[in-house]
Amino acid sequence: MMTEKPTCIGVLAIQGDSDAHAAAFAGLGIATKPVKTASELAQVTSLVLPGGESTAMLRLLRRDGLDIALRDFVHTRPVLATCAGCILLAREVCNPHQESFAALDISIERNAYGRQNDSAILPVETTLPGGPMEAVFIRAPRILKTGAKVETLATRDGYPVLVREGKILAATFHPELSDDRRVHEAFLEMLRES
Amino acid sequence: MSEMNGNHTSTGLRLKIGLAEMLKGGVIMDVMNVEQARIAEEAGAVAVMALERVPAMIRAEGGVARMASPKLIKEIMAAVTIPVMAKARIGHFAEAQVLQHLGVDFIDESEVLTPADEAHHIDKHAFTTPFVCGARNLGEALRRIAEGAAMIRTKGEAGTGDVVHAVQHMRQITKELRQLTVAREEELYHLAKEHGAPYELVRMVAKTGKLPVPNFSAGGIATPADAALMMQLGAETVFVGSGIFMKERATPLDVENDAKEREEAVSRARAIVIATTHFNDAKIVAEASEQVTGTMKGLAAAAIEERDQLQTRGW
């Protein structure tokens, strides 16, 4: 096997709760690097797309080639995405339609449960070891359809809320805002596998 | 206040602070109509604040400033997919009840509107909708957090385009936070009294060195460099009120009918968004500043009599 530079997790830090992800990994003894530009993206080997506002992120990506570099990155490298990050990766986005990287074979509906008053913290069923998991849903999207290669790891009312396809692990909720670290640990396990 | 301690934070408060977390690193823009809201969203705003008049107009026109009309708020909520905030008068919990009923995503209990109660702020724990409140110093911030605020912003001096008071308030809050972290355990009781803030919150902040809710900045931010300044001083997000859509002191740009004025508003909005994200990179802030055509004229805050200041409302 070819030797590569040591693994380094980046956290996209153009907008959103990137600090919460950095703190989650720090709690597991893993350092991360904030990524705001294409040159910073080139320094990392895997990436977290945090929660935030997907429309704002799309606008901020359209600067200095970051969108092009990121499109290539998410199709080839390990990525952990939560909420807005999951929307950015989807094959198809509705309510309303918006552009996306189509790296994850899902169809996703934005703000699917309503507005902030409909945000909720719920236990969800998961196939990750350890039983039901607390999931923080904030103006959350809903995954309407998944492709054949997408594995569903947790559900809410029958809809997938945590999915994996190849090197991508994506949640419609915010594991970074809970104390349960199973999602971040699952991502570290994926990094070890690849 | 033990429910605010890490794991023990109540579910409702965690959800409120959770939304504030999602807004970090972004710009929240004041808008007065659907077209402005669309411009804000397209430019990359993380949320909009629906208002009848921006602070610069309230300042120029006078009169009693109240909650915006539900009709306007609903139109703006229908026009954009990003969170919509709206302002209630200080202490006016019935306006806040209306805003919660409408489904706004955040309520700003704001000194920009004419206060409705001279002694009491709204009991924000009684609501499911999160609240943001203004503060000039740590004590004021902690009093609002004790009442249930999920986000604090500097008051600054709204509607001026003069950033001097936002700077003063942010420096004051971060300085007082730093001082708490080096205080001895027995000094905290006295400091709680000095700040007029609950001891439990003072002790928590002394341990962590930061507010238990996100700390944003507002009040006079008008340019990309202003946004970068506030972010470098420790703001986690900025509110831009009159700085994007105002032409003269009390006249907004006509974004609905004048293509050139619309383009001016778009250029200001985009530039402030970029500068807020890349606040530490002067090259990018310079590029963004160069894209801006025109700037709000503004009003030097030092020229405002103390009785005409908005920031002295609330306590």
C-alpha cells in the first residue's frame, strides 16, 4: 500500500456549528483542523460538514474554487455530514429544490418537520451497538428516498436519519450536540477501515 | 440554574441554544419586505429579522416602535427557507406570544423597539421559541440568560452605522469574563453582587470563561471590515440592521423598483457575509470590501444625546 500523509480530519468552518464537531472529536482525543478555503481543504484527508444553513454554505462555497475542490473531495474521501451537511451531499434536494454535490444517493426534504417550534430531541432506533440513541433535530430535513447502496443505521418514524454509503456517514440530526459519541466513533472506525 | 450545566441542561433550552449554534459564523440581516428577505437569503444570510422599520428609520422618524405586523412576518416566513426572527418590545410578553404563535424561529426582545415594561423583561423560560437579548456588559448578559435567553448580542447603538458601542460592549463582556476566570472562589459571591447576576451563573462562567449561550454582536455594524472587527473581538455571528438596505439616514434603497439600488444592496449583503466567515483573512476582507458599492451614510454615535440612545433601554 502507498504511504500517505498522516490522516487529518478537517471541519468545514465557513458557517455553522463546526466548533461543536471539533469539541466532539477533541473529547475522543482527536485533533481536527478548520477548513475555510480550497488550500486548507488540500491539507486534510477527511472532512466533517457541520450543521448550519445550507443556503448560506452554498453561497460561501462559491468563492475561490472551494465548491469545485469540495465536490471532488466528497466523491473520493471520507466525509461525516450532519443536517445542513447532509443536504449538501444529497443527490436530490427539495422544499425547495437547490443544488447539491450528489455524492450520497438520497433524496432529502429541507425543513421537513416545520420551523424551530417543531424542533425536538428524541430517542431513535439505531443498528449501532448500544441501543436507542438521543437525536437532536433542529429545523431538520427528512430523507425521503435512499438508493440501493445506502445503508440505514437509524430511523425516526420509519424515515432514515443516519445513513452510510461508501465513505460517507450522514445524519439529519446533530450528534455533535449530544454526549453520545457513537456517530463520531463510527466515523473514526470508517477512517481506520479505509 | 443547575439545569444549564452541561448534560443537565433542560431539553427546551438545549433546542433553543442548538438553533443559535447553527447560526454561528453567519450574518443575520434586518429586512422590511419580501424582496429584501430574498436578497438576504441569496446573499448567504443565515437568518433574517422581519421589521416594519429598521433602527435608522425608527431613530429618524420617532414615534412608538412596536412588533411588526403579523401579515408582514408571515409574508417573509413564506418567502425564505432560512430562519425568520422578529422583535418584541422589552417586557411585552403578549407580543412575544403572538410571535411564538406565528412560528417565528427566534424572538429578539429588543431595545430598538419602545420598551413596554420599565421593570421586567419577558420570562423567556415560559416560551418554546428561543429568545435573543441585547447586553452591554456581563451582568446584563447573565440576567437575560437567567430569564431564559438562548443567545446574547451586544446592544451597540442600533441604526447609526457607527460600530463604536458594539466594540465597547463586546470588549466589556469579554473583559469581565476574563476577570471572572481568575477570581478566587470566595470572591465570586461578591462579584455576583457587583454584576447583579445569579451566583450560580457567575460560578459557571468563572469555570468556563465563556457565556453558556452563543455571544453575537449587533448595533452599528455597517461594513465588511466592521463585521471582521466584531468577529475578531469574539463575536460568533453578526447582526446587520440598517447597514445593508439603507441609502440615506432614513431612506431605504429601492430594491423593488430600481435595479441599480437592488444591486447595491446585494453587493453589501454578499460582502458582509464573506467578511464574517473570513474575518481573520485581511486579503479576503479587502476583496469583499472592494465589491461594495455605496455605504450607509450613518450617524456618529458620539453625537447622540444619552436620552436618545437605544442601548440604555433595559437593564
